[in-house]
Amino acid sequence: MSGCRVGVIYGEEMLLYSFPQPHPFRKDRIERFYEKLPELEKEFPGQIIRVKPRMATLEEVLFYHEKEYVDFVKNMSMDGYGYLDYGDTPAFKGCYEASLYVVGSTLKLVDLVMKGEIDHGFNPMGGLHHARKGRAAGFCIFNDASIAIKYLLDKIGLNEVLYVDIDAHHGDGVFYDFYYDKRLKHVDFHQDGRTLYPGTGFAHERGGGEAAGTKLNIPLMPGAGVGEFMENWEKLVERFLNDVDPEFILLQAGADGLIGDPLTGLEYTEEVHYFVAKRLHKLAEEKCEGRIVAMGGGGYNRDNIVKAWSAVVRALATPP
Ligand SMILES: [Zn+2]
Ligand SMILES: [Zn+2]
């Protein structure tokens, strides 16, 4: 086999998760990436597999979320106005179904990878890492990453999952809802919480109880670029990875850390995304038969989104 087969979620259902103007999280983020896809398909002939989105079932959403919250979203989705949180995440008509497509599609990739029908997966709409068990937050309604983690650990019965989050914002939903779960190893690079939403993710927070030491927060100050990222990866992450033994790897590859993002102050280039996806791809091939799924996460500069996500797909398609 020359290259790896990467399943990429592709379908207009993924455009449904789109907040009303002038919200920065709209469907053109995904449309721009989809316009680029034929180029990637040409670069890696036969290796990019378009995977149709699917809706999650209610049962799947309840692997993680609370029933009262799910009902709340369903009702707000029918009305289509007001906010799901304190002002970042507006309801819109059909936001319930749109969210089910995000979750179902990430789970579909997880299943296809587990069955070996694809080698790796990428859901550009996935990685809604701020949503908590019982509430929406930061543009995130249902947390597909957390649901996939619960699915892998509790339903499939894996012993350990590695979640790496390089979105400019701290992955607080995943981080705090698994804070006491030692089965989830979590590495999170983000802009320092004193300078950016959600204001969390400090280096001293390492997991609680028997999970102490299983989480690694790496906050960077505004202006940090590829150099600072790499330095911290070498110094902190490589040592952390020595002690992990994942059976599945999830990457939240938010593009909002790239220089020029309108919401954040980090100054990465897509080199960071290529490096991380490649390194984790290698780890997955060494530790868990290549089982890795990446999710698009945030990103509000449309050109940066295309660059960062293309870099992730390239790194997964190229044998490490
Ligand atoms: Zn591979
Ligand atoms: Zn973000």
C-alpha cells in the first residue's frame, strides 16, 4: 500500500450548522474547504474517500449529554430564536438536526476506522469542544468530540483514548467533563486563558483524583508562533507521549491559531497543523493500528481554514 485512505465527511448536510449573520461561524467555512477538496483528491488519487454525513441517534447524544439539555435544544430549534447559552451561541431553526449531523458524522468516521474500511478520518465540521454535558457554549451545541470519547471508552470498551486539541481556544468541554477520567489522555495547546475565551486551561490543571497527570495544558501568550509551539511540543508533549498507550487518537485541529484570525492572537502557520497531524499519525501507526480521526474545530479566517485543514488531510494521507 502506498498511501493511507482518509475518509472526509462530505455533504450539504454539513452546511446546516450555520449561525445567522453576522455570526463568524457560518457554512461558508465548510464550503471553502469543500472547494479545495478536488485538489487534494488529485494530489492523492484514490486515497481521499468522501464519506456521507449521518445523523446521530438520540441514544448516541445521551452517551454524554443530559436529557434535559437535549430536550431544551430540540425546543429552541423549533422556535429558532433566542440563545442556547449566555450570548455566543444563538438558536436557529433546525439547529438540533444540524448538530445531530455533526455528531453522527464524527461517530461514523470512528466506526469506519475501527472496522478498517478507511485508515483515518476527517470531519471538518467536528470538534465542537466547548459544549458541556448540560449546556451549549462558545458556538458549540453538542460536543461530538466528547460523545466520540464516551462511545470509544464506554460502548466499544477501549482502555485509553488520546485527545489532542490545537484550537486557539481551550477545549474546556472535553477537559473538565473528563477531568477525573484517567482513560482520557488530553493535550491542549491554546491561547492563555487570561487573554481569550473561555478563560481556562492553566498549566497546573493536570487532572483530578486517579486521573492526576493525565491532562496537559499548554497556554501560549498572544503572538506565539510556530517556534513557541514546536519548543513546547518538544519539551512537554514528547515526554507526555512516552507514557501514553492509546487505542484511538482524536485530533481537534482548529484553524483559529493561524496568524490573521479575527478572533484570536496566536500567530501559527499551517506548519503546526501539518506537524501535529503527522506526529499523531505516526503514533497511531505505532500504537493503535493507525486509528486516528481529526476534526476541524474553530477558525474564522476562511483562507486559513483551507490551509490548516488541507495540511491535516495531507499529513493523514501520507504514510508517516
Ligand atoms: Zn496511515
Ligand atoms: Zn477556537
